[in-house]
Amino acid sequence: MSLQDRLNELKATVLTQINTTDHLDHLNEIRVNTLGKKGPITEVLRGMKDISAEERPVIGAFANEIRDLLKDALELKKAELENLALNAQLAAEKIDVSLPGTDFEPGHAHVIQQIIEQLENQFLGMGYQIAEGPEVEEDKYNFEMMNLPKDHPARDMQDTFYITPEILMRTQTSPVQARTMEKHDFTQGALKMISPGRVYRRDTDDATHSHQFHQVEGLVIDKHITMADLKGTLLKVAQELFGEKHQIRLRPSYFPFTEPSVEVDVSWNDVDENTKPEDIEWIEVLGAGMVHPNVLKMAGVDPEVYGGFAFGLGPDRFAMLKYGVDDIRNFYLNDVRFLSQFK
Ligand code: FA5
């Protein structure tokens, strides 16, 4: 076969390869195999030494022509394949601007905060003020002024995180009673306050106990306050929060800062005149009582003239009761799937 025929055949084969490929990698392989140093065109040019001097320029020019033609065909195909790849990528990454956007739901208060706010609204409506006190508290306010001198055995009722022997994480919101009474000017009238906030105890966490939880303290001091006022107030609060059909029960108890003292339960279930007492299920939600004369005296209030009631309720337990949550720890796990139920 003459060199010209070989070159023509090579042209036809390579053009077919170029036309039928649809991969850039493959196209590059064809380029290297055809035009590279070990490729057929170089080989033809190398064989020129064996042909006559007259034929040499003709064959040389023809070989160059074929090489340029194949080079152009390769470039053209390369541009075509690159264009196809780009269009495919653009199609894949196309953004549909008509699709609806991501729906970011607005946040909302934590369920316990919601209970606290409901309680605040109720008590504000009954003429109470809202007082605040520090969470890192002095032993003096948390215990001593609550009629719990050092070494009083009842201190064991509230296992305490001490920071120094005199400074602690408050175990109850009761110290705010002492702080508010100290400042109150009784010539201006009665003291009616609530104080919501966080408290801390070295309690072992379980379904109804957390080492950090919330309390809402309540205190009313005036001249003629009785236990009936306490009971009426608590019944009203419980029924507004849980519904008219819920009842409360007062059980005798002991707190060093109240005398007499009670623990108050709210019924889990609805109660009416036909409900048998044994069918009522109770949950303890607060401690309360008539303020002990020693507590009044230590805060500079004359127990011969003034008296009143106090209570400390647990909004965490209120939230459990209101929403039928059987484990207090759910409130503290910060699982949005749980918390977002309470919008
Ligand atoms: C007290 O803390 C008293 N200061 C309450 C009080 C105030 C009595 C004023 C009299 C006058 P107690 O330890 O029982 O009492 O706690 C009160 C409420 O806090 C309980 O009824 C319960 O609802 C809640 N509570 C107590 N411990 C925990 C805990 N570990 N986790 C969650 N809630 C708790």
C-alpha cells in the first residue's frame, strides 16, 4: 500500500473514531494515539527517508495536511463535547425559582416558661407584685431568715450546692420572701407578691425530680389573713390553670418557715359531686402554710400585728399535670420534637 493510501485510510479511521466518541477522555486518547510521537503519522513521516527525493515533498505536504485536518477535527469535537458537558451541568444545577422557600417556624417560649407566665398573669390580676432574687444566694436568706439556723435538722430536707460556707445555689424561692419583707413599707398597705425563678438541689434526677427546677414563691402579709384565704387563692389558681373540674387537697406537713404547714395536691382527673374520693388521683405540686412568727420578726415585721400565708409551687410539676407528661426530665433534654408540641 502506498504511503498516500495509508494516510487516507488513517484519516478515514480516525475521523470515524472522532465522530463516534462521546467522552472527552476517549477523545484525548484518540489524539494521543494519532498525533503522538509513537502515532501512525509520525511513523509515516519517519519512513520518508526511503522514498524518492521528488515524491518526498508531495508526501510530506500530504501528511501535514492530514495531520492538520485531524487536529482540527479533534479540536472541534473537543469543543462540542465540552459544550455538551457544560449544558448538562447547567441543567442539573438549575434552580427552580418558583419552588416554595424553606419554612422557618417562629420560636416560642419553653413550656415551663409558659406556665410561669400564666401564673404571673393570674397573680398580677389579683393585685400581686412580681419580685426577683438572686440564684446565687446567701445562706442567711435561703436558710437563717427562713427560721433554719445552722445545724437545724430540717436543712437536710433540701440537699444544697454550697459555693462557700455562706454562699449557695438557692434551694427554694423562699429567700425572696425575706428580701421583699425587709424592704416593704407596711404603712403603705399589704404585701402581696410572687417570685418565680430557678432553684437547685442535690436531688438525684428521676421522673418527678430534677436537680435544677423552678418554683414560684407566693407571699401575702396583712392584718387579717387566714388559712381560708390561702386555700381559696390556691383553688382559684389551680382551677384557672387546669380547669374548673380539678380539686385541691391540703395535707398537714412541716416547713420551718410556716406554722401550720401544708402540702397541696391537685387532682390529675376531673372531679364532680359523683366522684368517689378513692377514685381521685393526686399529685403534690406545692408546699404552703401560715408564715411563722420568727420569719416575720427576723424581717422586721411585728407578728403581733401582721400575719399571712406563703406558698412555694413547682411549675415543672404543674406542666406535667397540665399536659400529662410523665417524666420531668423531658423538659430539660432540649429535644425540639418534644418542646415544639407546646406552642
Ligand atoms: C419548699 O421548697 C418550700 N420552700 C415551699 C414553701 C414555700 C412552703 C412557702 C411553705 C411556704 P418543697 O421542697 O416541698 O418546699 O418544694 C416545693 C415544690 O417544689 C414541690 O411541691 C414540688 O412541686 C417542687 N419540687 C421540689 N423538689 C423538686 C425537684 N427536685 N424537682 C422538681 N420539682 C420539685
